Amino acid sequence: MPLEMQTALISALVAIATAGVGGYFTWNQVQREKNRWLIDLKTSYSVELYKTRLTSYPEMFELLGQLSKHAPDPLTPAKAQQIGRAIHAWLYSPGGLCAEASTRGALKGLRHYCLEWKQGALPPELVQWRHAALFLLRRDLDLHGFESFDPKDSGPLLKKMQTEMALMR
């Protein structure tokens, strides 16, 4: 094989190898940028979702507070009907749009029992669905558990709070 032909083949192989390595690194960089973009997009989405929940969930907490046995006004079937309609409106607002599916399901169950209660004693299902909805709304905001308070046994709670306050100093 003539020397010129060998030189041309070697040059072609070096060019192909260089193009292949360069192409691989370019493709790899594009994939890293794509992943970074997707992570940034998901992070921005999560932040906006959380902000929307922080602005819309307090309205639902106020509604659920009206269903509490400690509410200033006693719960009546007429008031439950009104709260059921307010829950329905909230489900079709930004709050309902950003709620997790299980949270929406619990609120739909609560709405159902609020609207179904026409007379008689307070249905126990209404209380159960209220507790479930409170739990799930708090979970959506990353607030886990319920606060515990027993007025007969407030010593351990006060001691725990004092310990936490001392740690903050």
C-alpha cells in the first residue's frame, strides 16, 4: 500500500475517533444538562405547589374548625349543609387543584356526610371524615401528626415545651 494511502487512512481513522469521542462527550453533556433542567423544573413546581397549599389550605382548616365539637357555635344540620357546599367550592378552587388525591377523597367523603345530614344526631362518619381530612391536609403541608393535649396531664407537655424552648436559646 502506498505511503500516501496509509497516511490518508490513518488520518481518516484519527478523525473518526476524534469525532466519535467528541460526539460522545457532547451527548453526555446534553444528557447532564437535560437532567439538571428536569430537576430544576421539578423543584420549581414543588415550591409553587407548596406555596399554593400554604395560601389555600387555611380556608379549609377554618371550615373544618366549624365542625369541631369545641366550635363556638354548635353544629346543626343546616350549618353542616353550608359547610358541605363550602367544601365543594374549595375542591374546585386552587386548593382542591393542588391537594393530593387522598386528601381530595377525604374532603369529598366529608362533603358527602355534611350534605347528607338532614336531621337527628351528628353522624359519626362526619367526625371520622373530618379527622381524616385534617390529617391529610396536614400531611400535604408536611406537618405530621396531631397535637396532643390532655388538660388533666399537662405536666409532660409543658416539660417538653420548656425543653424545646431551652434548646432554642
